[in-house]
Amino acid sequence: LVVFGGWCGWGGGVVEAPGAMELLQKEVPTLGGSVVWVRLTDEDVITFNKEDKKKPAYGESIEEVFGRRKEKYREASSFEFVAPPFSSFKNNRNNFWAAVHRAFGNFSRAIALPPPPILRGSQFLSLTMKDLTQEKKISTMASDVDALEIRVDLLEESLQTGRELGLQVFHVRNQTSVPLLITYRSGKEGGKGVEEESRMLEVLRDAMRFGVEFIDVESRLSEDAKRSIAAMKPGNTKVVLSKHFLPPSEVPQADGVAGALLDLAAETAITPDVLKVVFSTDEDGAAGVTRIQAGVASVCEQNSLTGPTLRGKQIICMAMGRRGVLSRVLNEAFTPVTHRLLPTAAAPGQLEGSVVRDLRSDLSLPVKQFFVFGKPVGKSASPPLYNSLFRQKSFPGIYSRYETADPLDIRQLMRTSVFWGASVTIPLKEKVAALLDSVTPQAKKVGAVNTIWRTGDGKFHGTNTDLIAIEKGIRIHMEELPADGAETEQKSAKRSRTAKAKAKASPSSSVPKVVGNGLVLGAGGAARAACFACQRLGLRLFVWNRTGSKAETLSREFSGEPWECEEVPEGGFQAIIGTIPGTSLPPLKDDVFTKSGKKPPVVIEMAYLPKETKLTERAAEFGCPIVFGIDILIEQGLEQARLYTGEKISEDEIKIASADVYAFYEGVKESYYAEKGKTGGGEAKG
């Protein structure tokens, strides 16, 4: 099989075609492709070929043909997918191929995509069985971790390399899609493996051919050995560069452990992605451990811009044994854990993953990650809002910016155990629904999702809270509308069920009474929420967009009509919702703001940077009530926070969080004006 973004299947005879070996070995990798040897047992290859009556005659025995080609398959391929014997499935063809398809799907994802990012609070489970092919509960153990470590040094010696190791990998991949970390821990570093470099090189070479996502490389290896591993390493495989200080007499002070991390980060023979330093201690007990960790944290802060990383490398730093238990809880990411179903822990003091999560939660340390997805989000005011609410509630979550325009990045994060939700802004609002297990009826109607949240069963759901914020902003300024406050997801679902019941009894009752006219500026994801809000509130809908055809398409979808800045409808506009960049504005005449009579229209602005946009400045000239984008951000965010935490948000919590958002806004406002001035682009809401 040859991979170029998709799959191309070639018959085994290709390796004997003139020029084929050079093509497979040199030109395919040069063009960014990969060659995969799908390796069944020799017996199964021969048996399946003999059973296939459609194959043309070879002119010689199948045994002779396969024997001649087998070594060429190895030479031509960069990856190897090892399948178990057909007989191990009691010759049940359906079960055999179902297992192959499952494992191959997980294998193909691993070689085609980089593993999900390592997030704060993440864990990997160390498998300690002597033979993984006898274990049937791996999927259960893998349900809430971010990777599975196969401790090759703990396997039976005959299973540690070659095809036998490939079968261990197959068995795990047949049960779970969780990324794999291959570790061969030498005796000097606290494991059961031999000291010879050649053995570790053999194990890691095979592991990389099997397409594992992570490999553990001991820093003690020679420069030549590390360069050899680097030369063999596929692009998507990540390196954990590890150093174990054992016994306690070898453990340096805090500056020594931090220095070891700096040395690992500066490694030139191989480029590490994760730095791992483990030590043991018998001096000062837990206090000594925490002092070392504090020193390490200080070094990281001095050499890093964000979080538990050092020069862009993720860090694992902890102590072994009973006195090091707290260090495992305080370790920020990719913490090794054990499970009650395992025969033994991989290291002294290793805790179960659920215990680590509970203790981190008790200490208000992050165990749940939330993001704002979109591009740009560099000045997003969402993190101050949610982190303020999380802090006030002692909720073990952390909210960060994640700049991306690619839904695949979101899909990768959804594979992690610690990703629990996100806000979604441009250009992704209309692209993420396909990734989710369910989407609320309101979000389906809008055709845009701005909120992702995860439930306890591991499923991801989507909704649109822009709709709730826009409706509330219009309601409080229009006496003709019911002033029932913000509509939560629960209220919305109840109202939807009631409306459906009324519609069955009387079809005309499902059509809202027309109470005025609404104008939506723009035709993106936020505009869709604005259109649906107007429709639900009984406002006759008009849509303007720079591209007239988009305005026509969107307005028709929500039973409205396009508007080209010409004649204002009779009765004027009662609501104007801006969903375009804050520094843009169509040529709106005065009667857009005056024709509604004594009471000017309410203006809802979705952009919040700058706060005073072209639209709000124009509206202020006529005394229009204005709901600024920063307030829409807060209002829609409160509903998201209810979904994230499963708790109500009190008025006092809202006041404090709102103050934090405004404080952040004042901080970024000056830099915004300095960078772009009044003629720059507005920040996407999110």
C-alpha cells in the first residue's frame, strides 16, 4: 500500500517490476508518501492466494514466488502493519477481517496524522503485562487516558522485537484508538531491560516501523545511537527524551534537576518533543520533592512563554516512591498512571489515573481543558471570562486560546481525555457540526455551532449561544416582545416542544406574530444566529451583505429578503444586528435609524474590538440603544459556562467575571489601536 493523503493499493508483484524498488524506496518518500507492508503470516499469505481462484497462474509455486518477494517487501516499505494468524480467530473469516480493519484504521491514522497535542492534566497508562495478546480489557483501561505505554522491557523476552512485538501493537490497536508510547527501560534507568544500546535500537526501530505515536529515548544513549534513531524516525512520531536519577544518592538539588531538563531541551543529536526527568529521594521526604519541583517550575517560567513547557517542550518531572506521590499529582501533563486491572504498577508510587484527577480537582488544578477556536483569536476576551468563573467556583478547568482554521485540529483535541469544550468563532462555526455526536435543534436551524461541550459519557455536543444573547439584547429594548430574560438551552428545548405541539393543533400558531422589522448586516455564522433570532421574535427579516448573492441566499433560508441600502421598509427597523468587522459599515442613510418613529431601533453589535465600531458610532448619533459586542460576548459566554460546569452562575460571579473581561479589554484596547488604528479590522467574537 502507498499513502499519498489517501491509499493506493498495489499487488505484491510490483516489487519485481523494473524500476519499482527505486520508485518505492526513494521517489515515494521524496513526494511525501509512505509505503506500507501489510504483513500477514507466511502461512496465511500462501493459503489465501491458493484459495483465490481469480488470480492468474504464476507459472511457479506460490511458495517460491512469496519466498523471493518477501525480503523485497521489507526493503521497499517504510511502515509495517502486522496481522495475527487467521487460525487465532478459530478460522472465522468475518471476525478476522473485522479485527484487521479496526487495527488498520488506527494504524493508518497514526502514520497519516500527528498525535493529539499533550494538554495540561493529560495522562498515559503504563501497561505492565507480560503478553498483551492475552489481555481483553485494554479498551476499558484506555477509556480515560491520552496514551498507552507498552513497556517492552516487561514483556516476555521472545515478544520484545520483530513480528512478535508487532502482534502486541496489533492487539492494542484492535481494542483502542488511543495513541501508543513504546518504552524499553534499561535496568540502569529503573526498568528490566538490558544495558546494550543495540537492543534498545532494535526495539525502537521496530516500533517506528509499526507507526507508534511516541517513543521513549533514554538520554544516556550515545550521540551516534540518538542520531540513528532520529534518522529512522517518521515525521509524526514524537520523542520522549528521558533521564532517571536512581538511586537517591544520585539525585541533584533543585537546580540540578532543572539543569538536567535544560540539557535535555538543548539536545542536538535528536529533537525531543517531551522532556522527562524522574528521581527518587530519601531526604526531606515530600518536602524535598516539592522543593525540587518548585525549582524546576521556576526554571521553566524563566525559559518558557506558556504553561508546563520548557523551550517549547512538554515536561514530565516527578519523584518515585511513596514520598513522590504528591509530585505525580502536581506534574502538569502526560503523567504516567496505573490501573486497578493491571497486574502491577510500572514504578513505585504510581497512582491510578482517577486518583490523580480527583486529587488535582481537590487542589483546583486543571483536569479539564477548554478553548476558543478560530482565526484570529489572539486578542479574544473569552479566557478572562471563563477562567474567572472557573476560579470563583473552584472548578478544575482552564480556558485557553487555540488559533486554527482547520476542523481537523479540533478533531484531534477531541481524542484527548482532558478536552471538555470550546467556544467556536470564525471561520469554523459552520464547519464543526460534523465532528459532534449531537447538535441542538436551534444550532441545526442556525446552521452554525459556537459552543462545544462534553458530557460524562464522553460524547460531544454543539449548540449556538449567540442566538440566546442576541434575543435577550433585542427583548430588553422592545416592549412588544415578551421580557422573559435570557433563554437557556433547557428553556429553549421546552419552548421548542411546546411550539411543536401547538403547531400540530393549529398550523398557523407556529408562525410568530410580526411585531416589526429586523436588519442583519453580514452573512456569516453570527449572521445566521441573528437571522434566526429575528425569525423567532417575529421581526420581518432583511439581510445586507457586501456580496448580494450571499444576502439573497441567507435571507431566503430564514423567510426574509435581501436589502441593498435603498428604501427602508414601512415602519422602519426595530432592531439592527451587525455581524461584520467593526471597522466596516454599509452606506446607511439617516432614515435607517429614524423611520421607526419616536423609539429608535436597538442596535446589537457582535464585534467587540474596537468597542465603538462604525455601526455603534452611527447609531449613537440618533440616540439608539446599543448592546456592545463585549456585552454580547459575556452574555453568550454565561450560557456556555453553565454547560461547561453544570452549575448556575450567580449574580455576584457574573459581576466579578464581567469586571475581569473589561479589565482585559482595557489592556488590549491600547495595543489594538496602536497596531491598526481606526481603519484596522475588528477582532472576531469568541
